[in-house]
Amino acid sequence: MITLKDIAREAGVSVMTVSRVINGNQSKVSEETTQKVLAIIKKSGYVPNSSARSLSSKNSRIVSIIMRGEGSSLKDSYNSIMLGNITQYAQQHGYYVMLHFIDDYHDITRRLNTWNVDGAIFLGTFDNDMLQIQETNQIPLVFIDSYSPVRQVINVGIDDYKGGVLAAKYFIEHGHRDLAFLSFNIKSSGVCKHRLEGFKDTIENAGLTLKPEHILETDDNTHLAEKILNFKEPVTAIFTTSDMLAIRLINEMTDRNIKVPEDYSVIGFDDLPFCRYITPKLTTISQDIDRKAELASNILFRHINNHDLPTESTVLDVQLVERNSVKSI
């Protein structure tokens, strides 16, 4: 097996010079020597030992993605798209990605320290633990969709409130007056709270009411269609806080021979790719998931390269995409 010493001997340079070339530290190495060393590395098929480089360097070239829950979180298309995009951007910056599924924030510091990671991106709701996470980890941390009151947080999010506004306006413009809101984790998720607030405020500004019993907080075991069919006062339209939830609702209604949008109109949130291919094609609030992942990644690497940069918060716009799951009445 070829070693750094072998490469250095063939190139006629020191082992330190070879190490600098491999680690991208080439400011003290001439261009001619750099190209010579790289040619030998390519010819020999030498692969650096990442673990050894991590131990001998201040930088591991590893970033972590921290997600709530278990591996089943990746069944959510939104999470899968975010993970895929962040991984791609990390590789473009010359970093490796390590994925952790964590429920207890106490595990976060242990995982990050074990692998000496250079930074981390958090997917999911970590607002309640934000202060502890910040205090116990001094590496760059980027949170996605955070509504934590903790100051000095690097966050990339979207205008969730506007998303709720757009959904309510669209329903009202199409003649709907009796509306429902369907979501996971309303109490613990700032994202869902803001979507509800935008939806509810717009309804009330139109002189209508979103009844408390028409605000549904669900879990994986809830029979959504049954809940809606059993409303004492019926509704004609439902806004869901994710496309996945909207599809689940439409499927349950189809199983009961209830038609969308003929019997109920539905609006989702995210604009995932499958929204264009289901029946009916789903009207939804669109966010630019690719752009969100790119921004989060670029911000993280800027802060890894310069720890003295100030914290920053970015809010991306949303828009309604009209398809076929809402009818006029």
C-alpha cells in the first residue's frame, strides 16, 4: 500500500509538502510541485485516510445533519429532498455528510464531539432545546425553519404566515366559507403555528370564523377523513400544512368514495414533485426547497471558514400553485 513517504520520495519533496497538497493547504507549495504531487497521487491510486486526517487536523471535513425522530423521517419526501441537496452541496465544498436521528438534545453534543465535526445543519423542530444546543456546541450551527426566541441563531426559513394567508384567500375567492385546518404538532412547531395564524387571520379579516373544532392536530394513526366527516358543522375546504398530509387525506376520502374537489377542496404545502402527477393534481403553497438547502449549506460553509462572521437569518418567499384540487362554489 502506497504511503505519504512513497509519494514524497517519488516527487522529491518532503512529507509535509505532500500533506499540504492533499489537505488543500497549497499556499506554501509552488504550482509546479502541486501538480507533480497530484499526478503521482492519481497514478498511484492513493486514497487519504479520512479518520487519520481528522485526528491530525483541526478540521475533519465532516458536517452533520441532525434530524428529529428515527430513520422513518426519510419517508417524508421533503426531508429526503433536503438531505439529498445538502449532501450534494457539501460534496461540492469537499465535505462529507454524517446523518444523525436524534430525539433527546443531550445526544447532540456527544455525537458532534465524537466525530469532531466542523459544523451542523438541523432539520426539524429544535426550538425548545435551542439555548442548550447553542451553549454546548461552539461550532457553526445552521437551523432550518426555526422560530426559537433565542438570539444569535443562524436560520434559513420561509414565510410560513404568508403561506396560510394565500391558502385562505384562495379558498375564499372560490366561494368557500366553511374551512378547516389540518396539521401535525401545532403546539410544538413554530412552522405550523405561523401557517395557522396566517390562515386564521385572513379568514377573520374576511368576516368569517375558523371554528376551534375545525383545527385538527393529527398523528400517524388518526383517521383524517373520518374526523372531517364527523364535524357537527360541515366544511367544504381543508388546508393542510404539508403535501404528504394532503395526499393522505385525499387517499382516505377516495377509499370512502368521497371525491376531491367535488365534495371537498384541499390545499397542501411544499409543492413536492408528486403534486403534479396525482389525481387530482394538488393545489399547494410552493416553497423553493432546493434554494433553501443551497442557502443553508452555503451559510454553514461561510461560517466554518470564518467563525467571526455575524449570525444571519434568511426568509424565503412562498407562492400558491393552482392545480385541480379546489373547486369554485
